[in-house]
Amino acid sequence: MPDPGPIRIVPVDGIPEVEPGFDLGSAIARNGTPTGEDVIVISQKVVSKAEGRVVELDRVSPGEEASSLASELGQDPRLIELVLAESREVVRADPEREILITETNHGFICANAGIDSSNAGRPDAVVLLPEDPDRSAREIREAIEDACGCRPAVLVTDSFGRAWRIGQVEVAIGCAGIDPLDDWRGRKDLGGRELNATEIGIADELAAAADLARDKTSRNPAVKIEGVGRFVRPDHGPGCSGQLRPRAHDLFR
Amino acid sequence: MPDPGPIRIVPVDGIPEVEPGFDLGSAIARNGTPTGEDVIVISQKVVSKAEGRVVELDRVSPGEEASSLASELGQDPRLIELVLAESREVVRADPEREILITETNHGFICANAGIDSSNAGRPDAVVLLPEDPDRSAREIREAIEDACGCRPAVLVTDSFGRAWRIGQVEVAIGCAGIDPLDDWRGRKDLGGRELNATEIGIADELAAAADLARDKTSRNPAVKIEGVGRFVRPDHGPGCSGQLRPRAHDLFR
């Protein structure tokens, strides 16, 4: 396989403040003029807002477990109630950073079940992750195709912390039209030896790349990556859920 | 801060097979024509080769601990001996993937202390990580400046696996001329609320982006990223070692 050519990362300008029901796909098609060789990367928060996944904390009644964890963490018990509702399991409580690290109902391991209180659009409101980010990505991809007749790959992304390394990086939580893993198993190096690298987390690398062109405080929620057509597939593919390490193979719970 | 403009990721062509003592900096200056607004991303393997960090397994005598771990893993005891010598601590043994996950002498947590047996250039030889990847990055940056009078940021990168998520992604193990973390603490969202995101792992996001333009089997070890001048600083900065989570704050050992 020859080396790929240059890659361009371009913010998609002109997407307005997103309200529930907003058609993100057609706004991206109009403002981003994608082709079927591009990858469109969309930050989770606008996807969640378009899907109405915004909750006013006033409407949440914390239960006993949430209240007890919240006082341990110095956190708002209503937020912790939502975190527990969005999670299968609490993996760690981190009083120093005032967060719970949980496994979300989707299977992601992240801080506070991915619930974000910045840029929610209303005071005292928080934004939950999309219910099914792979489905969100498929629906946005289909809306883009309806609007412009082309099928770029679509990623829905969020900033997650990592074990061992300080700092958050953008990762893919949903995808359509791309395999999140580029499978190198069985490929040989130039000397004919099997490669150590086995599967490359290509959706996460694309998510990270897109984040470089984005400013966290801006209203710019979508980014187009050109020159990555070799990763785009015509069907929607397996989604990001297949990228989660099965619990039995996970050494770090 | 306005949204950044487009970013371009360009492979640096024409770097020959690297032997010990090879001047990577001047080859990158010649073939990549960087400016002081670019980030140059170099894969660890060529840096290690230029620094002579290649070991013939024939010259390694495995000790008792290595032999016992190797038989548990179904691995070559000579490789495991090197892994132990390059590590402070074994974090996990993973017989299924036949690897040790260790904390390297630098403090990175990764498979087999980052020792790689593919593309070593000689049969039965393996490539160790650079002794001090931050120093490697500084030296390459200085050699680039000597050759072309400009000071791009320089990252030395490797592919690491992650907890919880399948697939390896490229991360920065050494850097010069850039702060590996973009510190967002204290910044406010558009509504005036403090951002959830605190520190962005910008060096790791740049490493991941560069990997998209690279082919693991190719001889193309360097990539230039344009349009990221806002991350480049005149001095060398703190290096990647400051990006490692201190053990006392690490919930996932």
C-alpha cells in the first residue's frame, strides 16, 4: 500500500446554536460541502442537544446512593443521581477531582458518565451522552446523504481522560461508514516479520486530529477531514461499540 | 480565541534507512522544509535506530525472573529479560496477548516496555525505546534549526494500547518546543460557566493525527503538521515526562 497523501482538517463554519430536533446532517452538508471521501467529526454535545438529551438539575431527585457518593465527592447530588442512572457500574470514585469514573450504559469508561455541565445552553442544565451514539452517527450520515447525495463517514466524539496519562483527548463514541479499528493482524514488516502493531484505533485517531482544529469555547461543533477516503466504507460498518474491550479481557478495572 | 484555520498533515518523503549516528534532524530539514509554525512528528523506531538502541537477542542472557515470566507468557525469555531491564515495574502480565504491561524506566505504561521486534532491520534484533525521548526531541529540534534556521516543535511518538478500548493509538513519548498539555483550567464556556475539560493532551492528539498520514509498513518515519503554530513555543518546554500521571494520583495500577 502506498503512503497516503496529505490530509486536511477543516472546521465546518456556520452551524447555529443547536436546539432539540435540529437537523445536523443537512446543516453539515450545506456548510461543510463534504464528499464521499471525507470523514465528518461532530462533537457529542451538539448531537445530544439535537436529540434533546439536556436535563435541568431542578427536575432530578437524588436517591440515597447518589446523596452519599455526592457528599463523599463534594459534588451536586442531582448530578451524581444522573451519573448513576447513565451508568452500569461505578469503576472508581475520585474525590480529588470530584468525579466518578463509571462504565456508562453504552460500555464507555469515562468521568461522570460523560455528563457535561459546560455549554449546556441553560443555567443549571447538563448534557447527557446520546442514548446510542452509533445510531446518532448513522442518522446524521443518512441526513447528509439526503441533503447532498454523498456518504462521508461520520464520527460522534467526546473528550475522555485516560489511565496513566494526564490530559483529556478526543475519542470516537459513535461512528458510521468507517471501521473504528484498522486491522493490521497478520501483516508483515519490510523484512517479512509479523508486525507488533495489531489493530490501530483509527476512529480515535481521527477524533483526536479533528480536535486540533476546534476550540472548546467556540460554537464550532463539526470538522471535516479530507484525504482519508481509504478509511470510508459504503455501508455503515460495525460502529464504535465493537471497539470496547470486553470486560473479561480488561486488565484495568 | 478565534477558531484555528485548516490544518495540513504531510508525510516527509525521502528519509533513507536509518543507521546508528544518522542525522535525522538535517534529513527532516532537507526533505520536509519545515517552518517555525509546524510540528514535526517522528516515529520512535527511527529515533531509536539513529541512537543505536537496537539489541541482538543472541547477546541477551535471560535471568530467572525473565525465564519464569517468559514461560508463563509463551514468550522469548531474552525479550522478557530486556523488557524487565527497561522497566521499573511489571503492572500486569497478559498471557492471552503474550505481553507484559510494565512501567518503563521513563514512567510510560505500555506493552513490553515499548520494545518492538518488527522493522528492526536485522533478524533476531529488537528496538528499545530511546533512553530519554524528550532529550531525543530536543536534539532533533536543534539539528533541524542548525540545518534550516527554523524551530518547529518536535514530537517523538509510539503506538500504545489503552485501558478499556481495543486498538493502539499513536501517542507522544518525547517533545520539544510544545507543551504536551493545553491547559484549559479556569477558562469559561460561552455562558460563563467553568469548562469541564481541564487539560487537553495536545501532544497526543498531534501524534494521533500524524499517524493518519503514515503507513506502518512504509519507511516513512516523519510527518509534518502545518497550521498548528499556536502550539509551538520558542523554548523547548517541559517535555512529555510531565504528562505522566503521578503514581499517587493514578487510580488504575
